[in-house]
Amino acid sequence: MKKNSFTAVYKKTGKWYSAWVEEISGVNTQGKTIKEARENLKEALVLVIEANRLVAF
């Protein structure tokens, strides 16, 4: 299976970290720590990819 590579962007605003994936619209989240934001972003990415696959077929 081919592995894809995506660009994750993290930005701290106040006490929160915002995170999004540059290549796929709708993949964004936040967390109180960068670790939490990273974990949330991975989950959001999986969910959006799964939803896009369902819509495509």
C-alpha cells in the first residue's frame, strides 16, 4: 500500500495550538498542547479521507 505524505501546520494562539493539513480542505483541529493537536490532527485526517472515499463511490 502506498503511503501518502501531507504537510501539517501548527500555530499557537494564546494557550491553544491550531493545526491543519495544507493539502486537504477540512482537515483542521486544535489542542491545548502540540502533542494533543498532533493526535487530533491525525484523527481528523483519517476521518476526512474516509468520508471522501465514501462520497466518491
